[in-house]
Amino acid sequence: MLKISDFGTDLDVTLRLDGQVAGRWVQVLRSSCDLALGRGARLTLDLSHVSFADDEGIVLLTSLIDRQVRLVNASPFMAEQMKRVTP
């Protein structure tokens, strides 16, 4: 399960993620990010409460970096996983 909390303004959005970026939740996160980026917002993902991401979740997170999305507060485990994947 993944809970996504939206903070900030229309043009400066932070999504706080709680849970796992895995399975069907990867598409839910993708849609939330696309919505924010589509309206021109500067997007930050707070990963401090993410306990796990499957391969598809890691690919999404690393691809978001290429779209100028800031990822903050990743655990050392999550940060290492993202280093090993090329989107």
C-alpha cells in the first residue's frame, strides 16, 4: 500500500510517500507525478517513509529524476537501489 500526501502550492508541490512503491501503486504514483508536472509544478518526492520499492518502482523513481523531480529523504537502502538501475 502507498499513501500519497500532497503539500505545497500549485507551482511547488511536495508529495510525501508512506508505504511501498510497488505493484499497482507504481501507476498511482506515476499518475500523481504526471498531474503535478503537467500543470508546470516543481515537484519534490519525500521518500522518508518509503519502506520498499520493487523494480518497476525504482525505475519510475529514477526516471523522475530525469524529469527534474527532486527526491529527498531516501533511506540508504532506497538510495543504493536507485543507483543500480538505469531507466
